[in-house]
Amino acid sequence: RVEAFRDAASAMEQEKEILLEMIHNIQNSQDMRHISEGEREELNLTANRLMGRTLTVESLLHATKMIDEIVNKLLDDLEDSKIRLMSLYGACTSDVPAGPIDQKFQSVVIGCAIEDQKKIKRRLETLLRNLENSEKSITLLEHQKSSVRQSCNSKQD
């Protein structure tokens, strides 16, 4: 599955390059000289919009990679990972965050399309919610463990 994923990513990168080249060729084609000024302006606006949308995919992939790096380190250092995820989330919200903001991540997210920004924010919300639920479960298990120990110690006395 990993190899298939890598192949798909490579194919998408090639497709992106082909799309950008096609858009560029249309903008610079001889046919553009034979249409009215208004049509030419409209085509250029559309081409620029499509080119910008195509380039935002790279920002989305970069933002996703940054999140994935933190998630991969989650088990090694739960508290640090939580703080880092919160700083990424702070970079995605218009509210005043409780903690620091990851400026680098914020600049990457700003380069993403609006719908991609929303997806990134939702993913971070889900990760933080799952992390919070995991912490509650761990605390509950630790409490149960200590209660069982106390109960066992009381019975031995």
C-alpha cells in the first residue's frame, strides 16, 4: 500500500506539472491574439485562478506532512506533541489562541485553498479531541489501578 501511495503521489506530481504547462501554453498561444480583449482578459483570469488552485495543492501536502510528523512522535512524547498540535491549531483559527502559534505552519496554511484550510483545521480538532479523550482514559485507568492496589493492600493487612 505504501508503494501504491508513493506511485499515486508521483503520478499526481506529474499531472500537476502537465496541468501547469497546459495552462501556460494556453495563455501564450497564438490563438489568444485572435480573440477580443474582453475574452482574452477573462481567459487570463481563469488561467491564473486555475494555476493558483493547482499550486495550493503543494501547500496542502506540506501542511499535512507537518501534522503527520507530530502525530508520528505522539507516543514518544505525549505532552510535547499536544503542545505542538495546539500551536498548529492556533495557527488555523481566527480566535485568540490560548498558547503560542506556529508561524511557519500558519504561512503554509495561508497558501492553501479555503476548503483545504477547513480540512486541516478539522483534522487538528479531531486529533486534539482524540488526544484529550486518550488522556482521560489513561487517567481513569491509573485511578482504577491505584484503587485496586489500595484494596489489595487493605485486604493483606
